[in-house]
Amino acid sequence: MNDQGKKQLIQTVLYALCIGLIIYVIFEYALPILSPFLVAFLVTALISPLVDLLHRKARIPKKLSAIVLVTVSYMVLAGLLLLIGIGGYRWAMNADGWVQTVFVPGTFKVFSRLTEILNEFGTGFAPFLANVRDNLIATIGSKISSFSAELLSKVASGLPAFLIAIIFAVVATYFMATDTDRIKSFIATRQTESTYTKISAAYLSLKKTVGKYLRAYSLIFLITFAELTVGFLCAGIPNFALIALLVAVFDILPILGSSMILLPWSIILFLTGDYQRGTVMFVVYLVVVIVRQFIEPKIVGEHVGLHPLITLVAMYVGSKLFGGVGLFGFPICCAVIVQLQHAGFLNLFPQRREPVVQEEPKRPRKNIFSKFAKK
């Protein structure tokens, strides 16, 4: 490698390190602090096309349509948060009762069935299983009670800060949505032409990537919901559509997954003697997990413009570094960087020559009728 190649390599490595450092600082420090304004930015970006549409088609002033859409958006969000909060509060308040009325009887039933199965190989398992059962009931019961109390305590202590953040997000959204043109003009007039072009390209890439990302995970959610609905219907689960919806929502959340519900559910059904339903639930679990592992990198990669392998690596690295935020956010950052690279605003991976694709030479097809034609 000559001196020019070494210099180019060093510049590329330093460039990549700077971008990685910026991404790390954003995810680790900037997002927690600027989260209300990030929410305001996302809501404004989502409703801005509809604001423009109402202004063009219905001749409604932009400020009026922006105020109405922001109000409706936050009313819907508040309703969802209220439903989640009421459900979580009821669960936390009734956690001890659930342990005594559902968990303890179910555990006794499972372990009694397990004792019956193991007694065929000998009678020495009964005291051991009874001890495990009692320890499990005591441990899980205390964990659920302490978790519910800790959850209520954390929610009560964090509620004022959360409400303040929501207030800032709502007010910032009103300002951003009603003064979008002035904000764009302010930014444009204080930048050079090339800098503003890069900022505009980055914003458009981010907006397009986030939209594609939401569509990708919406498609994954619908596929998982359809699989669960058919599986629960075949298993004869009551209220199968509602339960499938809840499990699909649980599956799409970061870090969590349907495996935490379906696999223990199928094991419990087997231990309680319901082999047919347990088999169906286990098959549903396998189908959901296998399909999700195959389609998620491919669908997300195709929607955001990344190769499925790069998407898979970005999702894994992001989840390890930044948790649930990194699982979704890190592939988005990678997609934005790739789009800026293709647009020519970044030169992180310079292409020195055209890619060479080697194809196998095509063999001429044999004409089986040629010998008859010659005759």
C-alpha cells in the first residue's frame, strides 16, 4: 500500500470513528435530555404532510389545521397512555390476589401432574418436587408483590417529571407545527448553500427512513398477529383475537417477545395433560419465532435500504449498546448514513473501481431435433 492509500485509510477510519462517537453521544446522552423535543419533532414530521394536504385541498390555514391535528394526535396518545396506566395500576393492585387465586392453584396442578409422570420411574421425586414447588411459590409470590409495589413507587415518583416532559413536548409541538415554514427559513438563511443542502438531505433521509421503518414493523406486526390468530383459533383459545393482539403487541416491543408467553404457555399445557392444545401452542411458538427471525431483517432491510445482514448486525449491536432504543434506532442511523453516502454527501466508503460481477458462461442448449433435421 502506497502513502496515498495509507492516508486515505487513516482518514476513512477517523471519519468512521467520529460518526460512531457522534451516534454514541446522541443515544447515550442527548436522547434522554432532548426526548420531549424529539417527540415534538416526530409528531410534527408525521402530521406535516396532512397539514399541507388540508391547506391545498380544503384551503384551511396551515396554523389552524396544525393546531387541530396536534390536539387530536395528543388526545389519542393520552387515551392510549391512560388505558395502559389503568391496566397497569389494576394489575399492580391485584397482584397479590392473582398470586393466591391463579398462580398458586396453577402451580399445584402443574407439579401434581409432574409428580404423577415421574412416579412411573420411582417414588423418590415427590419430596423433591414438593420442595421445589413451595420454594417456587414463595419466591415468585414475593417477587411479584415486591415488583408491583416497586412499580407503583417508581410510577408515583416519576409521574411529575413525566408530566413536565409531556407538557414541554406538547407546547414544543404546537410551536413547531404552526411555525414550520419560519423555522425552515431561519435555518436556511443562516447556513451556506452546501451546508443547508446537506442538512436538508439528512432531514429528508431521516424522515423517509423513519416512515419506512414504521411501515416495516407494522407489516411484521400484522404478520405476527395473523399467525397468532390462526394458531389460537386452532387451539380453541377463548377470545383468541384479543389475546393474539396483546401477544403481538408484546412481541413487537423491544427486548421482549412472544417467546416469553407462548413457550411457558405450551409447557404448562403439556404438564396439565392438555397435550393437543399444548402441541398446537408449541407449533404456533415455533412458527412465530422462525418466521420472525427470517422476515424481520429482510423486511426492515428492504424498507430502509440496507442489506438484511447489515440490518441484523445493526439491530444486535444497537440492542447490546443502547437497549430497546438502539434496537430500533441504530439501524435507522445506519440507513441514513448509507443514503447520504449514495447521495454523495458522505465519503465514508469510497469506491475506487466498478464492481465486477462474474457470471458463469451460458452453455448452448442442445437441439434434440437437429439430428433428425440433418437426416
